[in-house]
Amino acid sequence: MNLIVETYRLSISEFTIEDAPFMYALVNDPGWLHNIGDRKVYSIADAENYLLNNNLKSYREIGFGFWKVSLVDTG
């Protein structure tokens, strides 16, 4: 995990492949599907590929991308 910044409550970091279950849940949330659209992520394996081909690729190729914001206490 590449930590960007942390406060006493929040952590902002780059996504990792271990975030695939979270990404799977996120992109299949009804609100996401209605407002953003179907990203064709139908399994954890699809979520891993989504991260590899989007977020992680962006970090590697252009040096930045979407960040993950999480609560320090609960992750």
C-alpha cells in the first residue's frame, strides 16, 4: 500500500490488488450502477483485472490515479 496521507481518522492510499473484494462491492452497488454504469465486474477475479487494468495501470504509467479513502480505525 502506498500511503498518500493519514490523519487521526482517515487514511488516503493507492488501491492494491487486495482491494478487489471492496472494488467488486463498490462497482456493483445500485447507486454506482445507476449513476456511473456497469463496469462488467461480476466476480472477484473481474475486480482484480479491473484494478490491474485501470487503477494500478494508471499509477504505473502516469504516476497517479483514483485513491482509496478509509477510516483508520476500521479500514
